[in-house]
Amino acid sequence: MIVIMGVVYNLASSNLTRLSENSEKITLANLKIYLQSFKHEKSVQLLCLDDCSECDVYVDGIKTKTLDDLFKDSDVRVYRYEFTYGYTSKEQDVYFNKEGIEESVCFSYAIDEKGVGDQVLVESQNKFYDYSSYFEPTKVYSSLSDASSDREELAQKVLR
């Protein structure tokens, strides 16, 4: 068991290092892995304001990088899965800048000190990106109903 965990860790850490050192384009499909590659004590957060044309990466509250062109437009929707209701829209977090003025959040995604990210489904450009899995890469669906079916199937397996 320990050997298996060691192998999985080595594979994951080499992929994280490659993505962070590479100039590979950051997309919604590889965003979670990219953010996990940052060494942090408290959190890593991607914060996109206004029209999502520019997003900033904050490591432990300090802005460290800016990403351009992550989103093609500001038409981004975020959903949470609730067992009894299925996917429901999630309101974006409130953000106050250094002057204490509230700014409009287009999108945000955070990973905590344990490496666990927000459990959300993100819709952009007619694709749905599922960030709910801890150990698997981000799943990409072509419709909300496909994502719902997959999630409901998983819930039924857990209940058995």
C-alpha cells in the first residue's frame, strides 16, 4: 500500500512540476493541476474580476501571477451539486480590493492547505468542467445533463 501511494505521489508531483515549469497554455481543463503546483501554506486562489479578461493567482493572499485569455468571454457559470436538488447555481464570492471597495467577481477557484479545491462545476464556452474529484483530472462534459447523469450514477454507487 505504501509503495502504491509513493508511486502515485511521484507521478502526480512530476506532472505538477512539468505544468508549472512549462509554458503550456493554462485552460479550465488543467487549471486545478496548475494551481496545485504552487507551494502554499494556506491557499492558492484564482480570482477573475469584471469581464474575466484577466485572472490573478494569489498564493497565501499574495498576488503572484496574472493569466490572460483563460476565458474567451465573461459568460461563466458555476454550479454546486446538492444530493436532493442536483446542480444548482452558485453565487460568486464577494471580493474587496485593498481600498475596501467591492469588485465584481466573474470567477474564482481556490485550493486549501490540504490541496483540496472548491467542489464545483464550471460552464464556459458550452463545456462543463467538473472540479469535484480529488484524485482524477478535471472531467469535461458537453452538457449539464451529462454531468448530472454522471454525478447521480456516482451517488447511487455510494449509496449501495
